[in-house]
Amino acid sequence: MKALVLESKKKLSLRDYPLDEKLGSTDVQIKIGACGICGSDIHFYRDGPKTFSGEESPMILGHEAAGTVIAKGGKVADFEVGDMVCMEPGIPQQWSRQVLEGMYNLDPHVVFWATPPVHGCLRETVIHPAQFCFKLPQGMTAAEGAMMEPLAIGIEAAKKAEIRPGDTGLVIGCGTIGVMCAVSALAGGCSKVFITDVKQEKLEIAAAYNKNIIPINTGSVNIQELIQKQTDGQGCDVLFEASGNPKVYPDFLQCAKRGGHAVLVGMMMEPVPIPVALLQGLGIKIEGIFRYVNCFDRAINLVKSGKIDVKQFISKTFTFDQSIQAYEYADAGHPSTIKVMIELDP
């Protein structure tokens, strides 16, 4: 099967890759139509397909995808051949305690696409449990369907923030995940959302999406002073750290309103300073998120209803044959790019 294979650090090949996959009674086989490039994909591209124990072997990339059902197992009743679907890329073990407690995203045995040594979906077809596939409404493209995965992260962050109607939000970082947090916060009830970055081009894309997304270039503005001024000295009800940059700690927490929520979305490996006295004195609740729980159907419904439009954030599209160039482009970090998409069968 033709696939984009990460052979080693920054070494990609588009080649036939043998996979021994069998269609189970509760599975569907999907012809991939589109696959987005995520920050985690770029992480592995830069560092190599290494497991946490340091072992390395070739790995197929990609976990943000949508496509068309071309076969289904005998017990699959919810899908028909020809249906367009997007796929939740993590498969938890049904017997795990975390699944039974409703936190399947935290299952330590989850099998997640393009997480070494698990292969991803940037290939011609995949076999996936029907339970983790979601039918797309008529008219939604495969590229839009692939955007449901990053949107699901924004929705999970909005859930954790416990947004109330009329809240004011602040998002740190205007990459794909930061933008998804901003649009999800608006859809969840925020009256306005400030979003920060040092790349003006990204901020302009976010601001053009909705007048209630207010860009702040932290390269030229003191964020604490501006937030205090814009909120009459109150601060923001909900904060989302989506940059994954340790340098934003602990200052962004000072933008929170008393009794506010801070959701830590961006991932980093190094420790960061946390001002415990400030958090206690202001009564700030901190939540961390890891992926998502039951968010893909919500993401599809929000796009179907017109509350969220993900098309505006697909900045650059490549064909399957251009996959290597797509990764080189994404790795370059163009300031005017939010999401890079690869279309296999749009």
C-alpha cells in the first residue's frame, strides 16, 4: 500500500509499505480522502519515529483524516459503503479502568495513530473500528472532515473551561489548536475571545474569522496591561494556554479573573513555574487536557449548523504525491499558515 513513511529523522519516503490488516466484524475500511499535518507529526519528523523507550523504526505518519467507506464488517449497522466519515484516531482498550470511568482518552494502553510504534493513516486505505468513525453530512469535504480532529481538541478545552454565557476568553497561541480553542470558546458561549501570538499574519487570519476574536501581538503589547484595560480591571473568565511555549509561564495566569478557569492545552516536556499563591489568592481553577472525550460528533454538529467554519483555516493544500514537500513546507513554519492539508481523494 502506498504510504508516507517517516524512515528516520527528517527522512521521508512515499512508497509501498506492507501492512497486514484484516477487516473485523465491527470494522470499516476507509479510502483516505484528506489528511492534515499536526504539530505532533512535525515533532516526530524533526526527532525521528522514536518510542518513549528510544526504539526507532519506520512509521507511517498522519492522524487527522477523513475518507470514504469502501467495505464494512458484518456487524456494522451504522455505516454504508460510500459514506464519508472522519475518524477518531485513538482506540482505547474497552476493559481499561479509564474507559469504564468515562475517561477513555487517558487509557494508558490506547492505540493512537502515528504515535511510535503505531502507524498512522497517511496512506491509501485504513481499517478502523466503526465505533470511532463519524459520518459527515452531505456537502462536507474530506479536508473539512480531517479538521474535526483538531477541532475536537478545542471543544474538549471549552468543555473543561466550563464556559458560561457571556464569558470573556483568552487564548495564548494562534496556531491550529489555539484557533480551534478560540472558535470553540465562542461557540460555547464566550462573548469575545482575545488571542495572542508574535506572528501578525496568524493573528490577522483569526481576527478575519469573527469580529469577536480580538488579536494581540505580544511582541509589541503588554498582555496583562491590555487585558486589564479591556476587561475593566477584571481579567478574563477563561484562559487557554495553547502555545506549548514554557516562556509564557507564569505571566499569562495573571490575566485571569478572580474565580476564573485556566485550561492547559499546549504540551511541553520541561517544567514551568506556577505561582501557587496567585492561584490560591484569585481562586483560579487549573485544568489540563489530553486529547478529547466524545467530541467528534459535537465538532461535526457545530460545523453542520454553521456555528463553526473550518475551511478558512486550511491555508495550504498539497496532493498525496506532494506529501514530502507538504511536510517540508509545514516544518518551515510559515507565519501565514494555520493548517497544511494533504488531499488523496478529495
